[in-house]
Amino acid sequence: MAKRSYQQHCALAKALDLVGERWTLLLVRELLTGPKRYKQLIENLPGMGTNLLAARLRDLQGAELVAHDGTSYSLTERGAELEESVVALARWGSAALAEPIDGELWRASWNVIALKYAFRSDLAKDVVGVIEYRIDDTRVQARIKNGTIATSAEESWKPDVVIEANGETLLALSRGELKPKEAEASGALAVSGDRRLFRSSLRVFRAK
Amino acid sequence: MAKRSYQQHCALAKALDLVGERWTLLLVRELLTGPKRYKQLIENLPGMGTNLLAARLRDLQGAELVAHDGTSYSLTERGAELEESVVALARWGSAALAEPIDGELWRASWNVIALKYAFRSDLAKDVVGVIEYRIDDTRVQARIKNGTIATSAEESWKPDVVIEANGETLLALSRGELKPKEAEASGALAVSGDRRLFRSSLRVFRAK
DNA sequence: CCGGATCCGTAACGATACTG
DNA sequence: CAGTATCGTTACGGATCCGG
């Protein structure tokens, strides 16, 4: 049975033919932070049937967007090029990120995407350093240099400043809804290391 | 009945909750080139049932992404902010744009999106002018200034150069697979007006 | 236990017919 | 023209089962 296609000679339609089905871009999101095993994927995608995950992985391998080495799945180069699209959609969707709803899943690793879409290159021209966020025992790093950003879900670099907080606090900070002083005073936020870099980070990462 | 949701506290998941369903982003693509009537939409989205189009339009109005004035549908400001995401996905998908397959739909207005994703701001710093493409009787304009681009599916500006060709020819040109001289000699391409701006356009619009 | 495959009920989709 | 109604088909979602 041929796969369902929009049958349009249009770049957007071609993209959606490949990654427009339910769950697919969330699966890509998971793999953007590094190779994952089947079990890890199913844990971060509750509600997705195991059969469906297997089918998606098979299709994505067929499209050469995902590779499988026997133990874990990873994005191919072409698959990783979806990052721009994922980040653009997440930037748009971030406006709809309200208070976490009861029962909603949350993973610290998703903040790697948040760092990308919240990063304001134009405000970061003279910022240099490695920032490590510690969110519920998960560490996420951002390396800023020359107005560019690199991120990692592992401990890839030696951090200049370490910022500990939960997801809600970080979101409120990046939106300017919460003052760092207050957050630190209340114990919701802890900063150690280069405080100047921390202050720069508040300027450089801006949700809307 | 509550609408199906990913139930994740994640910006990407929120975006996909709103516009991740089948046909939705293609519908947004149609509205990105200006307000459209119901009939125009259904004509550019063959395969989509009329009931489904009506349901999508209703949902999008509920999410305040689309407005309806009685005769035509248009994007709200928030809806128009999806352009970045649509362009990013189209840029990624453009690599999969091969020869048009028999039976595939094609619309000249989709080239407005193509102009956006193919535009190389860094190569356009000193390019100024209005380019009009005439593709199968449809006119698409691009206005370039200071490394930025504005596009239009209507005749919004007075063109400095007019480029006539079909979609395949333009795609081949933008990919560098076809030389302008040959295209003009064969009659597949006609250029009138500022030829210098035409040459600049070949540099500035680059598919991959 | 991991990595699926199989089965089956439900919801979404797609085509067509019909209506104000 | 702009939808609604209906209905068959496909995709999804949950549970269970199975081989390594």
C-alpha cells in the first residue's frame, strides 16, 4: 500500500509528506538531543503506541532521516537538518506555553530546544562562555561565542557559570516575569560561577 | 469531546497541538499569500474533504489563528507568525523537490514561499529593486532592499525587472543546474528590464 | 527486561451526496 | 457558493503477546 501523500509539487508539502504525520516531529525532537534507545523514546512519548513508534522509526530509516546501529537510533545528517524547522515551530509554540498543566509530561532535555529558539544572536555579539543549567538533576549546556550558540544535553564543556532552577522558574526568568534577585532570595534559583555571564544570559535568552 | 493533545509541557508539542494535524500547515500556506475564499482553498487542496476544510477553518478560528469576514478567510497576526515555521519546513523539504510527478498539483503562488526560503540575506546586502516573476500567467513579486526581502502574490510594486519562465525552469536556475543564457536561447526564459538585477537575483536566490 | 509484532476498538480522514 | 451529512476507509492508541 503506497503511503499517503499530498501529491503537490511544493517544498512544504514534500516536507510534510516525510515528517508531517502525528508524533514524527516529536520523535525528531527526542533524537536531536542525541541517540536514544527504543525504550527511552517510548518513555518520552507517552500515548504513542509501541507499534506506531516502530512504524515511524522504520519509515524514517527508509527516508534516511534516522539510522539504527542495533542498540540506539540517531538522526542522519539530513535528519538533523530538521533542527531549524523544529526550533522555528517551538519558537512559535512557546507563546502557548503557560503554566504546566496537571498530568503534562515535562523533560529537562527539551530545554535544549528552548535555548535555541530563545537565543538572540544580535544581543550576544560580545558574550562568551559556557553556561550550564541544572534542572531537576538534568544538565543542559550552552556555549556562546561570536553571537552563535551551541547546545548539549551532555556535559560537553567546562561551565563558566552554573544555574540551578526548575523549568517554571527558568521560563519566568526568560520572560522577564520574575526578577533574578527574588528568585535567588526565595531559593528557586541558585547561581555559582561567573555572575556577569549569568546576567548576560538573561539578556541573551529571551522568550518573546 | 476534548481535542486530542500530546499533553506535553513543550513548546514544540504545543505548536503541533495547534497546527500539527493533517492539512493544517498547507492551509496556512494558502492563507500566507493573502485572504482566500472557501472555494479557492479547496481548489488548492485537492484530496481534502470539504467537511475537513470546514472543520479546520473552524478550529483555527477558535485558536484565533484565522479570521473570517463573511466572504474570505485570512490569517490573524498570530497566524501569520507561522510564516517562519512554514518557510523553515519548506526550505528543508525543497531538497526533496524533484521533477514534478505526473498528477501532482502545482501553483505559481507557492513560489512566494520559495522566494523566502531561497533568499540569502548575506549575499543581498547591496541589492535593491523589485523583481517580478511571471509563471504561467501568475505574477509573484519580490522587493529586495538592505538585505531584506518582502514578497507579494499581487502586483504591489512597480517591477524593475520582469522574469518569465515556468516553475521547472526557475527551480533549475536557482539550483544552478541551468544556465540563464541557454534558458533564454531555448525560449524557456524571458527577461525584460534591469538585467543587472536579474543577474543579482540568480546569486541571491539559491536553492541549496 | 528490551524491542518489538499482533490484534482490535476508536477516532480521524476522504469522497461523495446533499442543502440553504 | 459555502458549507453540512453520511459513510466507507485509514490511521491511531492501548493492550497483549512473543522472541532474544
